Amino acid sequence: MNRNLYTFAKEQLLSGFVLTVGETTVENFTENETPFGAVLEAGDYRITAKIGEDAVVFALNAKNPAGFAAKDAITVPLGNIQPDAMLSSYHDKEWWMYPSFTTDFAALAPRTQSLLIQKGSLHYHLLPLCSGNFRAEFSEGKLRLSSDMSGLTELSGDFLAVSVSSDPFAAVKNSFVYAHKIGALPFPLIDERPYPKLLEGFGWCTWNAFYTEVSSDKIYEKLAEFRDKGIALKWMIVDDGWATIKGAKLAAFRESSKFPEGLKAFISRAKSEFGVEHVGVWHAFNGHKAGIAPDSELALEQADNLITAASGMLLPSLDPEKAFRFWDTWHSYLADCGVDFLKVDNQSDTPRHYAGTQPTAEACRICHAAIERSINKHFGGVMINCMGMDMENVLSRPGSSVSRNSDDFFPKRERSFIKHLVQNVYNAVWHNQIYHCDFDMWWSDHPESAIQSGVLRAISGSPIYVSDALGESNAANIAPLVEDDGLIMRCDNAAKPTLDCLYTDCRAEGKLLKLWNRSDDAFGAAIFNVSDGEITDLFDYEQIPGLRRDCDYIAYEYFSKKFTRVNCYQDEEVTLPRDGVAVWSIYPVKKDGDTEYIELGDTSKYVPIASRHKVKTKVSDLL
């Protein structure tokens, strides 16, 4: 039990617990040690600390006969320590998170939901929790607790995990692992969420190709293009635009007239004629973006399974069985049509839609449990969670394993790849503790970012899929990511920043952004120029976590076609032009008697360390 961590968290990070409740200050807590940690009490306010070896979780039970405010019901000032470095993740949109590198607690952006701090040789991770009837988040020097429900007289639940390690990535992991161990995070972590096998192939999504003007005829034309260009397409998603809607509201479970042959016949043809093995469809977490159309036949048929929320929207019920019946009816129809999996969008609209109806942390848990119960029944649990990076969503999913890790890919916004890259790799630091991170789709023939996007997906550990428009799929740019059988080469984890980039705003500081990943005992590294001009920077192999100190490696850089013998004590100078990229596969040198060798992947691929087809190759033949 690490009481030093507890004391540091309580006194230095949380200012000793001085609570602000409306116009009232609650302080001077009495403290008693317990076998599991500590209990602090002040009148009707009780804080419980459960202390582990490298993490502590704080829980609250508070009563207020006058009722708590819906927003900022309780605030706790953060400490006055000065971090040496800090990486925070905040909502830049209600569905998505973005990194910030401020070292000032007072400058923390609204709705910050992950905070990694370096102080001396140690790293601390602060993870807001939402296991009870309220959520926690940081903003402007305070920890803020909100239920989104006015008048509650009791708030109860875990609200913060704090962990420590000399390794920043371990610090992040420790907060999730300990919170899960003691039940503060009651759902599985990444190790218990298997990656869906059907997403091991190369895929395509209709979104950036057709947006909401999708139709069966347009899709057939695109599938014919993939076939004619020899691109092995294993799966596809029919995104927004296929359903029957009125405005932004769902009006029927059946498909729209844009699929005149019917969804079942369309899917059958896509599979039989074009060889697509798996077809998924998109739908929103609330039926459609603005819920269910009240004047529709669907609203009448499903009346018992719907509610009119305080927002005025007609939405799936918050009764668990009724919500399940709504999804079960729709998903039964989709499964009968041949749908294999789902992309479920607009998830972080849920707190806004249900605010004032029920505490939104509770509402999210009910909604996720109901929809995943149905998806488990009809699609084997295979889904891509999307627009759902609010912690009330992230920490509430019972078992789904894939979650979008960034805002959309925007092919028509100039240099939008840079934000997309930064968002993905820094969000993955915490998001990958629970989910296989989806880095989103890309355009294989994009005039500005096709190569950079391809390299990012190759090292991402993500599903790999494009959203190419008609006539615009580039087989040569897809080939370095996909094996000949159409399967992708997926690394073990989500790509993350190297240690020297973890706390660094590389664009602001004129640095190259360096990423790493691994597959078993081999590593991948990619370097991107995110600045406006040429940059020269140092690539230090020691900044790749996990690289062994007692082992030499053979590094192969894809674009230069150069093999180099390296170890973790080496570095090299790298110069990249604006929007430039470099990518390495790093193989451990092994021995067979006196012969040194590596297990070499296909050098025509960006990051073949995860290839299923490696060749035992003598080091002497490479250098």
C-alpha cells in the first residue's frame, strides 16, 4: 500500500480536499486510516481512498437536502505544484478529445478528461471516473463533479484514479488497471476485449465517397472498381444515408428508396458478385442524429420502447429491457438482411440528449448495456464505436472492443492530416488502455496526404480502411499496407508518441513527431514533419519504449530502402521536408549457432513487422 502516493495525491494534487458546493465550502475533513486506505469525513461529505501499490482511487458520498446543481455540483481546487511537463486530453468537440501541453493547472481546457504529469523522475496519471451518478473532469485549475440533473440530494461514486510510475506509459496503465481491480471501472480493459477477426482484412467505408448521397448503384460501381484494380476488399461499411429518415430523425427500420432492390438483395450481391466478405452498416446511438421521428410509423410501433427526454427528443427508453427491445427489433431485421457488424455513431450526444432526464453517467451505462446486448445477440458483438470519446461513454461499454480515436478524416480541408495525426497518437496514450483504437478511414489517392495517411495506418494498430470516391482508389498506395491475401499487418497496440515527444507540442516547437509500435519482439517507428518547413531532428532509439539494451537490431527504412545495424544507445539525424515522412521496421538480431539472422518481413510494405509471412534472413546478406 503506497501511502506516500495517497498523501501526495491528496495534499499536492488536490489541495487537501477543500470542496466548493454552490456558495458553501466544505473542508476540515477528519481522516482515519482503514485496512484498504483511508476515510475522510466532514458532515454529510465522505471521501474514501482505496490505496494500492502504485495507484489510489477516490470515491465520494455526499448529501445535500437542498439539492446539488446539475453542473459543477462540487468543485475541488487542484494543487499548486508546478509540473515539469504535462499532457492533457480535453474535449475540443463534444465527441472528440485533443491533446494540450500546458504545464499550468489554471490553463487546463474545459472538459479535460486525462492528465499525465511529469514531476522529477516520476509520472502521475489522473483519470476522472464516472462509476456512480455523476462524472468528473478537470477545467481551469479545478476538478469538477457534475450529474447533469438538477436537484439530486445525494451524489455517490468513484471520481478519480491517481497512479505513479517512473515510466509514463506504465503510469497511465496503472490508473486503469487499479480502478478496474477494485471495481471503480467495472468493465473490461483492452486485454479482455479481443480484436474482431473480420476487421483483420482491408476495408472501405462509403462516407467520404458519397456522404449521405449513398445508393446501391453507386456502391456497385465502386466495388467493381476495386475488383478491376485488383484491390482485395474484405469488408465495407455502408455509412450514413441508407436509412429511412425525416430530417435528422429515424422514421423506419427499413432502408430508404436509395436501395430499391432492398438491403438484403444488395448485401447478397455485394458478397456474391464482388467478393466482399463482411458488410456493416452505420446507425446512430439514438436511432438517428436527432432521435426518432415522432410522427413516424416507427414511433407508433415502438411507442412502449421510447421516451420523450427532457431535451424534447424521442429516444430509446432508459428502461433496460425496453431499450433492448428497441435495438433487438432493428438489429434482428438487419441481421436477416445479411449485415455482419455495425458502426454506431453519435455516442457522445447521449449526455446532452438525456440531460435532465436521468444522471447522464447512469443514462450512458443503460444505453451502452442495451445496445451491446443486442449487438452481441445478432452480430457476435462486432461494432465500431464512433463519436464517443466522452468518458461517460468510454468507461461504460460492457465489452465492445473497437473505438474511434479521433475526429473525422477531412479530405477537403487543407493539411487536415496534421491534426488527425496528432489527435490519434496522443489520444491513444489513454484510449488504448480499454480499446483497439480506430484511426479512421483515409483516401489512397489524396493529393496532399495519401502517403502520410498510409504510413500512419500501417503503424497504427488500427483497422485499415479507405473511403475513396469513385475512380480514385490507388492500388499502388494501398499495397504497402496489405498482404496479397487482403489481410492487414496490424501491430500489437495503438501507435503512440516516443518518450521524447510524449510531452512535446512538436508543431509549436519545430520538432519532428515520432511514433512507435511493436509486434512481438520487433518494433516499428514512424517520423512525420508536422511543421511548415524542412525540419532536422534527432531520432534516438532509446526513446522507443521496450527496446532491449542487451540486443542489437536491424532497422529498415522503407523510403530509403536502407538497412542499418542499431541498438538502443544510438541515434541518427533525420531531415524531412514539409509533410515528409519516414518509417522503420526494427528487427532483433537472433543467432543460430554463429550465424546472425532476423525474421524479415516483406520490404515492399511500410511496416511488415506484423506480417504472417516472414523469412529467416542472414544479417550478413543485408549489410
